[in-house]
Amino acid sequence: MNIKRRNFIKKSLLSTAGTASWMAAGNQFSLISSASASHTASADENKSLVCLFLLGGNDSFNMVVPSSDAGYAEYLATRQNMAIAKETLLPIAPSNQVADSYGLNPAMAPIHNMFSQQKLAFVNNIGALIQPATKTEIFQGTVPLPPQLFSHNDQQRHWQTAWPQQNQKTGWAGRMADLIADTTTNLSMNVSMFGTNTMQTGFNSTPYSMSAAGAPQMVALAAGVEDGNEERLALIERLTQNATNLMQKTYGNTITRANELAQLVNDALVNAPVMTGFFTNQDQLSNNLAIIAQMIAVEQQLPQQKQIYFVGVGGWDTHDNQVVAHANLLTNLSQAMVDFDSALASINKDSEVTTFTMSEFGRTLTSNGDGTDHGWGGVQMVMGGAVNGGQFYGEIPDLNLNSDDDFADGRMIPTTSMDQYAATLAKWFGLSDAELLDIFPNLINFNDRDLGFMIDEI
């Protein structure tokens, strides 16, 4: 890591620290400014992170359900007509100590197998936090809370930035790219299957957007696509190559880089194995994961060999028709995740790729009659050969209404922060402990900065 570049990044982080009204800001940013470790990850180490962002708020407490008589009775009393029938639950046996017995939603049969094979873990009661918060502290107003709790846009932004105090809207994956990406290439460390997003936007880096069809090409300028394209492209280059006007010159350079990069990526993909045959469903999620598997298969032919992929998965705002809609969503998600693992295993990359879910919040445990409303804490999944799978991480909340874990109407107060979750993934990706504090400023407020669900060496 170039020292001047690293100092610039730190100054950028500090310059957007936010206002003094945030209670923990002083301690956080003084520690960030004193961090001095240099990045030590091997430049040729091939690792990929794949984020499946479940847009709308997943009712994840209906994924992992208590199955003992007493535990299920409490769950049933709270969940009412949203409860999953006990006799349909798929029993699981976490290898670590848990106080109750649990089963998975029957729509998650493929995930049930992955958990049994210890290639998938559940992280419980995780959510957006500034610092640990108890119910008493929240109602006394003695702890800072994430801005605009229960708002889709604000909570998506929190999960994607891991830094709601900043004035600029940079994401944690974007800041990672600022810090560790190979800057000698135009291909971004971040690749998005969902267009521009906050999570992958840094101070001086942006995601490269693709689709299931591959890298985007300008039809009227891509060589060999239409008659006259070469002449049109050559004309733009002549008009802009020696331009003195900054906008004119920038336009020409942008066109040229975009074409060259699309050609580079698509040429590499020609040599990739066909992955669609591994996928049971031919829907948008499966098609996106198939092209990501192809990108990973040809990573040696690409100039940026460590990458973070972002996939947006819509439909999780289940205010109504939840019983049917949520089951369909879980079925499709589970199948696509397991199919993706099979595709990666076919090229011996399943231990180099970690797939994880995020969602802006869980949902209320209480029913609104036909669905649920916006909640807070929830459950997330992490999958891959480098995952300490077959285990539960984080604390399992008390699902009784009005318990110490219930903010209101079954909105669970998170006991694990998304900062801890993302930092655990970032550490596996290659960041040092000091660099984690650079990227996740609020991490200083939490004792456990590595949740332990990743294997350091495989």
C-alpha cells in the first residue's frame, strides 16, 4: 500500500466524521487516526465476497424457528397466523451449544443440507447499531441509535455504509477498494449486478456494473456489433484525443475505457465454462449468480483478481400475502445459493468464495393480519467452504412480546451489529485489524470484532 495513498484515505475518512452530537464519535475517530498498519494481503490471493442483499426486509425469524415444546409455544403465541407449522420444520443440530432445539422453514430444504454439511452458518439477531443498546438505555435516551429506524432507504444505507455519521455516502466495500484494490487496472474490485449502489461506492472508486448477459457494451460503438462501429469509434477518438476542453477530453477517455474494459471482460468470459446448467431455476437471481461463477472461473484472465460482487434481490417487503410470498422467496433464494455453491465446486472455487445475505431489517413478530411490518434485528446466512458452518453465531433473542429484547410489537433489538458481521467478512478477505477500524469506524464500540464464522486458513 502506497503510504501517501493510505494517508489520503485516512484524511478522507476523518474529514467526513460527522458532527459532535454523535456520542461515540470522539473515541472512534481518534483510534482511526492512530491506526498505522499497512495492508499485508497477498496481491495474488484469490478470494471473492458475494453479497445477496434482500431488499425490503426479510422476516428471518421465520427461517430459524424454536422446535422444543416450550420454545415453539412461545413462538406460536407471538407469531400468530404467521407461524410456521411445527410438524413441517426441518430439524437441525448446531455443533455449538444452544439453549433450545431449532428447525428450519420447510421452504429451505437446500439450505438445510448445506447447514448439515457445515458449509453454512446462521448469524442471529443482527442489525444496524451505533453501539450496543439495551431496551432500558434506548427508552432512557442514553445511547445513540441509527437514524430513521424502520425506514427502508435509511436502513439500507446503514447496512451498506456501516457509517451513518458520515456526510458523504461511501460504502464499506467501496472504502475497502480505496484501501486495497489494484489501482493499475480500470476494472473495479467491486462488481455490481444491481447497477450503482452505495455499498460499493468509495471516495475514489465505483462499482463496475454488469448484467447476466456480461459486460455492458455500447451497441453503436462496440467493434463488430454493427456496421460502421469502428469508424464511429475512430471518429470520437480523433475528435477527443487532442482536445483542450476538459469535458470533451474526459468524454473521449470515458468512451474509450468503457469499450476497452467491456471487451476485456467479455473476451475472458468466452473462455468460461457454462454455468447455467447448475441452476435449477432460470430466474434473475440464478442468472446473476451464474455469470458471477463464470467471472470467478476466469479470474486469472482478469486484471483484478480479488472482487466483491453485489446482487440485489427484491420482493422481501411482505406487508401482505406473507405466508405464500415468503415461502416462495425462501425457496428460490435457498435453491439459488446451493446451486451457486455447486457451480463453484465444479471449478474448485467454493472455498475461495464466501456468499452472505444482508437485509435492511427483520420484521415484526406480530402479524398485521396478512403480513408483517418493519422490524429491526434479524438472521443472516453465510455460505462457503471457508465458513465455520453448522453453527449459530450471535445471541438468540427472547421471542416473547414485551421481553427485554422486544423494542415494540416484536421488533427485536439487535445484540450483534452489522459492523461486526461485515468486519468478520472483511478480515477473511484480507484486511488487518487496524484496517478494519479504518473501514468500520463504529466497530470500536463493540468488544467482539470477529464473530468467528470464518476459517482463517483453509
